[in-house]
Amino acid sequence: MFQFLDALEKIWAKILYFLPGHSQPEDCQGKDILIIPGHMAGKDFYRRLKADLDNLGFHVAILSTLRNPVSVEDAVLHLSKQILTAPNEATVIAHNTGGLLCLVLPDESRRKVKRLITLGTPFHGSHFFSDSRFSYWGFESDWVKKNYKNALFFPLFQPLSAIEDFSFSPQESTEFGQGRDLWFDIPGNYNLVRRHENLRTIREFLGTPKDPQTQAAAKASPVHALPKKIEVDFSKFDPANRKKVKVAAKKKISPKPKAKPTAKKPGVKKAAKKKKR
């Protein structure tokens, strides 16, 4: 029954995505968390996430995105105008391709963002876009190779992903200083922002707001309230270097060939017996 209701909610959110109200810019005055939707995801896909964060005491806004942008620049400009209405040092939670749009934000709006959290963003591109009009987001495309390091321009950059996603492989997650906390248990593009287990992970990762007026209403552990600054060495995630690391890992794992047992000569034992006599 729950799965049936969840499917209906997802269909309804898809319908709302194609209505004119989705593209209306959001006023972000007084908002400390800005949610940027991903590809083909409307505002209603993030209602559960927004409700969870509102209960923690945050002030959340879900930004609108253009359905059919003429170019990446138009889509980014539409987002930038909304971010400029937010207070300084805002936190941005970007889902899927929303994280790619953040990489090319103008300096004026980028300086408004203190903390960039991405959910399942394909920083190496995706084969899903290779044969579409969004081919600039194709796997290891020129656009991706040129811009994916721009995430380091944000004071705090924290990429979260599902354990089965290819954005960052598990053995590399420790490079971001958080280890297992960076990984969701339930994969799936929309499961990241809709399943209760994944929403709980986001709540615990964000912690509690610093506003003393809302601190009493917060429910998350205060241990996570002040995130550590993460310094990322992006050279290890360069597509060229990733291939070298994989080749080197295969060489290390490959078992050494066992030495063939040497055949013993029959005359050796006899010679030894003669000496004993």
C-alpha cells in the first residue's frame, strides 16, 4: 500500500513539474538552506526533505529551474537571480544535475554560498545524457572535465552519494574527511531525497541550526552541527588519473604464480645413504 501511495505522489510531483508555477523564481529572503532540483525534478519532489529540515529549525527554500533552457548559461542565470535574494553564508543542497549547475555560478551568487552539499551529482558526467541535447553532461565530456574542479571555490564542499553511484567510489570517500557518512544506504536518483532512511542521513549530516531562537526545536545530534572544513585533492579524481589507479590496483591484486615443485633426482637419496654408512 505504501509503495502504491509513493508512486502516486511521484506521478503527481511529475505533473506539477510541467505546470507554469514551477518556473516562477523563488524569493529566498531569510532562508538559510536552498534546495536546487535535479534533472526533470520539480519542487514537489523535495517537499519531504523541506519538511524534515523545517522541523529541525532551518529556513528552507526550493528553487525553481528552467524546463527547457536554451543553454546552460540561461539555466544558471535563472538560479543565480534566486540565490542573490538569500542571506550571506547560505547552505545549498543540490540534487543530481543541480550540483553541476552550481559549478558555473557567477562569482556574485557563488559568494553567497558558504556550504555546497551535493546529492548524487555525477561529477564525471553520465551516459544518460550522452545522446541527448544535454550532451555536455555526458560521461567524461569536455564540459565536465573543464568545470568539475570548480567545486573547490566554495568554502565547504561536501558531496554525498549513494553507495552504488559512480560519482565517487567507496575507497575514495575518505578523501573528503567524513568516510562512511558520505554514503546513502538506499540508491536511486529520487530515493536520495524521498526515502526516510536517506532523509535521516541528511538530517544527521546537517546537524542543527546555529540560530539560538531555533536551537531548542532542533532534534539532530549537536556533534554534527559544526562541520569540519574539508580539503579535497581533486587530482585523484581526474579521469586520466583514475584509469592509472585502477590499472595499478589490478596489478597489486593479481596473485603471484606459484612456483612449480622441482623434481627430486633419484640418485640424491642413495648418495646420502652411502655417506651415512
